[in-house]
Amino acid sequence: MIERRTKEDKPVLAICYDFDKTLSPDDMQAQGYIQEVYDSGVKAFWDECRELAEANEMDSNLAYMRKMVEYAHGRIVLTRKTLREYGSKVGLFPGVEEWFKRIRDFGKQHDVIVEHYIISSGLKEMIEGTSIAKEFEQIYASSFLFDDKDVPIWPAQAINYTNKTQFLFRIEKGVLDVNDSGVNDYFEPEKIRVPFRNIVYIGDSMTDIPCMKLVNANGGHSIAVYDNSTLDKSKAFQMLADNRIKYFTPTDYTDGSELDILVKSIILRTAANEVLEEKHFACKKERDAAQESSNAKYSQEHMKLIFSLDGSRNFETTHAIMLQLLAVDDWSKDEIDILLDIALKRHSVRYLLNDEDVNAFYRKIIGMLKKPTDKAKKVMKRFEKE
């Protein structure tokens, strides 16, 4: 199990990426693998995967994984190593290789810890073969289960556009292991490692919408990227109109590019925001401590008066204590219960329940109850008898 991460003394900005057509110009399987195992072309391969999924009410990712294994038979020896080798041939958009370190370094200059994550429906084994695999804290992607000869025998993970969102919650809470059920635990806001306002999601298509919407709705930063070679912004325009994203930029990761400037601006904003958030939490902590101290003080004073009343052995002492009791306006339910008990059991109080001061006090505390308890009803009957 991956060790859970807890909140650091510096803010963390998590940048989450789709892979295909976000960091790479095409689907990773279509950059050598499909051409190697399937003669009818890339489009026909994806059409066949779609037909398999539709005919069997099957997840589309499971369908493409099934077809990858099926068409490998007799063509190539399919292993984890083979998939990583195909991954090493996957192309990347301009500037991607230098991007991750440059952005981390910029964050460090401004006391922001920048982390990079992949959340993709592509294949983890292929992404692990790319030159940038080492740049990510975690790679969340579809993957195979392998036998002892490293041959895929079953899907281990199938990550589609809807279940991608769980990984954002894992990143938020620092619960990064895919099998750690702690992702469902409640975390107090001040203990959240990466609040959504410090999450950036970068994607390219409609399949990224659930993640983009979740990040955007919770104060984070969703960015749609479009291919700089085609300049087709139609999907980005639609996502912006639907409030799925805040920004769109070309898929250019070079230093000084539009995306570079945008993400660096987000880092600067994060640094400023977190100073204010920490001040807010510090004020809240101080207030809670003061309130707790105040409550403890009042509780001690209340109990001192209650003990005095309980220990009263004559009417004169009871009347003297009543003046102090009447001055208190914030009795707790438990304290009222004790006071009612004293009224029923202590002669020095019970026989004075219809004296003006004692009667006024007990009517006052009974009125504080949302609903009269059995003890309160018994005391009120004593009022009637007298």
C-alpha cells in the first residue's frame, strides 16, 4: 500500500492530466501498436472496439483492451515489457518533456509544492514506457493483470470518463493507493492536503468533462487544450459555454507559451490564496480555543454553584445561592437535569419551590428545555400542589 500523504507546511498544487491528445498528439495505441497487430487501419480498429462494447453492454475501455490482446495473438508476444516498448515510441506535444521540472521549479520559487498526476483511460503500461513517466506522483490509468510470465490475462483497472473523478478525491485527501478505502473518510477542511481550489485539470475532450466540472465547481482550475496544428477550438468553446472549464489554450508546453504563462499565474495565485486560507484557519483555531476555554470556565462556575445548592442545609443559605443562580442564563441540559434532581431530593430546596426566588429560578431553567423531562414535570407538579 502506498503511504498516505498528510498536509505539508507549504501549499500543494496538483496538476492532473489526461494523456491522449493532451500530452500526446494521438491515442497511444495508434502510434505503432494498432498498426503492428491489425491490418485494416486505426479507424477500423476503434470502430470494431465500439461495436464490441455496444453489442455486449460493455465498457469501451474493456473492449479496446480485449481487442488489443486478441489481435496480438500470432503477431507479437504481448507482455508488460512489450507494452512499455510501444509506449517509448509515443510522441509528445512541443515542450512536454521539459515542462514538468520547469513548473515544479517555478512553484518552489514561490513556496508552492507542484505535483503532477496522470488520470487517463489509456494504458498505464504504455505510459510507464514514455520518457516522462518518472515525472508523475501517480499514474492512474487502465491496466492489465499479468501472469508469472508477464503476459496480460485480465484487466486490472478500467478507467472511464466517470470513474476518473475518484482519483481527484484521492489526490485531495492524500489517499493515493487505489485500494485504500480511506478516500471515503471525512477530513476537516484545514486537514485537506490538496483542496480543490489547488487542483488543476488539463484535458482535451468531452470524456474529461466529469473531472473538469468537478474541479471547476469546487474552485479549482480546469483547462481545455486544443491541437495547435489545427486550431480547432469548437470543443473548448462548448465546454466554456457549459461552465466545464475556466480556460483553453493550445497544446504548446514550451517556456513562455500561453499554457506556461497560465499555469504559472495559477501558481502565483495559489501562493497568495493559501496565505489568506492559513490566516483564516489560524483565526478559527484561536476562536475555538477561546470558546473552549470560556465554556470550561462557565462549566466550572456552574458546577460550583450547583454543588453549593446541593450542599445547602438551611433555607437561608438556599435563598442566598438563588440570587447567584438566577444571574446565570446559559445552563446546559445536563446541568438543568442535576438542578431538577436537587429540587426533588433536597428538603432545603423542595420546600421552597413556591418562594418567589426559587420558583422563578426553576421556571426559568424548565423554560430552557425544548421539551419538559419527567423530572421537570414532577417539579412543576410541586408548583401546583403549593
